[in-house]
Amino acid sequence: MGEWVDQYLPAVGMVSMQFAYSTLALMNRAALLEGMSVWVFIFYRQAIATLVISPFAYFRRGALMWSKMGMTSFLLIFVTAFIGVALNQIVYYEGLYMASSSIASAMANLTPAITFLIAASLGLERVSIKTLTTLA
């Protein structure tokens, strides 16, 4: 019995997460169609995440909590968080409001491919059609 669980647990976990994501997308679409603003929804989501995660970060760091951070580091973290998280959520939830939940989920799955195309076009990723390791 333990061998079966060890073998199929990753697959069961992935399928469970997909069910959770699809349920969340349907519930979010229902909230948006009932009149909730996308901006308010994202604000609530970020505020709740901050309230849940902040105590763990505070108690985990302990004495290191009051170490100084330079303004440059702060601005880089802020810009990265805004572009990487907030802007992604804004685009996703606006798309969820305007289209069906299945289209929004499919578009969210394209994010890694679009990221790769941008990185390849900027020269951050090397792509060689002749090399087997760069082909997917």
C-alpha cells in the first residue's frame, strides 16, 4: 500500500491542485460578474496574503528583522513585485471578467512560454535549433 501511495502521490497532488485552481477561477468569475471591481479584488487578495504571511516572516527572521535595506534594493524588490505579481493578477482578472474562466486559465498557462519568448528575443536565453538540449 505504501508503494502505491509513493508512486501516485505526485500525480494526485497535481490533479488536486488543478481542481483547486479551476474552482477558484469559477468563484472569482462569479464574484467579478456580481459587480466586484478587479482592482478591489486584487487589493483584498494582496492584503489578506500580507496579513497571513507577515507573522511568519517576522518570527522567522528574529534578530535579523531590523537589518537595513538600501533604497536601491527596496525599489528593485518593489518593481519586481509589481511587475511579476500585481500586473500579472490585474491582467488575469481583467481577462477573467471579459472572457470565460476556461480561456483565462488557458491564457495563464501561456505565461512561461511568453516569458521564454521575451527572454530569447532579449538575448537572455540561448536558442539553437541545431542543438537537442534547446528544443522542447
